[in-house]
Amino acid sequence: MKQFFGASLSGNLQEAVRGLQRPQMLLLMSNPEQFEQHVEELEKLFPQVPSIGCIGMCYSTRVVEKGVGVVAFCDGVSASANVLEQVSTMPVKYIQRLQADVQQVHATQRDTVCIDFCAGNDACALTTIYTVLRPLGISLVGGTGDGGRVSANGKVYHDAVAYALIKNQGGRVKAYKENIYHQMGDYRFIASGTDKANYIIGSLNGQPAKQVYQRILHVSEQEILTQTFKNPFGKINGEDTCIISIKEVNGNALACFRQVNDSDVLIMLELGDYRAIVKDTIQTIRRDFPRISAAFSVNCLFRYKLFSENGYMGEYLREMSALNSHAGLVGYGEHYNSQFVNQSMSCVVFE
């Protein structure tokens, strides 16, 4: 199989897809002002080709902050695209769509991946999708788009998750997640006073969450939103750690990008040697796949900001280009199998 990436900084979709022939699956990443227009135009250019889309920045060898980007899979792919609607209330109502698509592409653990773009309520959407994927061992990689809108097959949806099932007819697929943080000290917190709907942590170990964070890291209230780049929270999930970024200060509470429940056990994380971690991830992938056709990744907006502020983003993309054809989305939350995480990178590699 082959992966195509095209982009236009001015939002000219015709320019972005120049040279693209006979795509078998399309991923659209657009801007808020032109999203609907691009969705309609892409469908007219490539009618009947499965597609999903969202609002967000994209990248290959450079980041496209505005405009439009298109990733296409060609030459040896079978695919299906669809949506689960009402993700805020009842996405399971539409689960038969996913079940039918799994059968249509003859999805298997070895050669099939699910890529999703979500408009919100990610944890519920992922839990629903993974009830179908888990028994088959099929991996999922995806992320949250901006603006509460996604698209599938030429139609725009609100309150939905768009998904693509992609079967690599020429070899294996495998999903990866990269975490550039590790535990800081032996801090352990019991969350309470949470607001699940608004992702708010009221207290940690019975004390106001804002003051606990400030006291440990010696930061002012104004510095909290940038300090989370270096020190997010973590929630232990078996042998894994889910990263929880701080979104804003809410009185004495902290609003996050991921849901926290009463009695959840949290730890404090600190930034590791991300340059070394990225190199190790690439080496691991290259050991697993001596022959790589393509890689598609989702990088958190906070990782993008962290890397950019430290002059590393360009170098990062050059290093990732070692995975042959590499492209991806800058997301507002990352999906890896059934996990909704922050400040992470998830990717799928095609043999």
C-alpha cells in the first residue's frame, strides 16, 4: 500500500490533492471556516471513496496550521468509513454500522486498523467502538478534532465520531503510543469534588486541587496552564499511565481535558528526555517493521506547543520521516485502542 499526503496553506483543496490518483481511503484535515466546503468538494472530486474528516492542523515534513491537508491510502487497501452519532448520549444506538463495516472489510487483528476523528465525549465513544474491536484484537488510533464537527463520506456531523476501517492487503498493521512523561516523586492523590461533565477536579487528598498543584510545583495561578506541559497528572491504568492535562483554573478547582472521577488515584508526572524517547520509539517501530509502507500519527496540541517552543518540532518531523511516508493530525486528545489520553502520540504503522 501507499500513503499520499498533500496540503495547501491557503485552503485550496485542488492544490492539496494534486497528483492524487485512485485513492481507496481519504482523511481530511481542514480549518473552521472552510470545513464544510472542503468536505463537499472532496466528495465531488472523489465520489464513492470512503472518507472521514475533522478540523485540525496536520503535518508531514512540516506543520500546516491553517489551510487544508489530505491523507490518502492507495494501492492495496480496502476500507470503509462511517459515523456513530449522538456520542454525548447514546453512541451505542449506531453500533450496528461498525459491526457491518468490520464484516465488509473482513477486518482482522493482523492487517486492519480503525482510525477515528471525534467531536467530543471521547471516552464514551471509544468505549462503544472498542466493544466491537476488542474481541477481534483490532487496534484503534485517532484523536479529537476542533469545532465539534466531523465528516464521513461527504457529510458533516455534530456530536459524532467518524471512523475508518483500513485493511492493509500487503501486510501487517500495528498501533503504538508514546509517553514522554514519567512519575514525579511518590505523590499520590485521591480525587474528589469532581464534575464528570466538565472534567473538573475539585480536591486532591481533601485539599483544593489548585493549591495542591501550586504548592508542589511552586508556580503562580497564571503559570499553571503552561506548567502542565511539563507536569500533567497521570492516572494509573493497569501497567499503563493515562496522561491528564490541565485545561484551565476554575476557582480553587482544576478543569482538565480528560474526565476524572471521585476516588480516582492520580500521580504527578514530569517531562522526560523527549528527544531520546522519540528516537527509542522510532527504533522500536523499525525493529518491528523492517519494511514500512506508511505511518499515520496523532500528536497532541500540547506536544506540538512544547516541541515548537523548544525548537524541536521540525527536527521531530524529520526524524519521524525515517518511517517512510509519515503524516498525521494535531489533536485535542489522543486515542489508543480504548484509551483517551492527553499530551501523547499515537500512531499506526503499515507494513
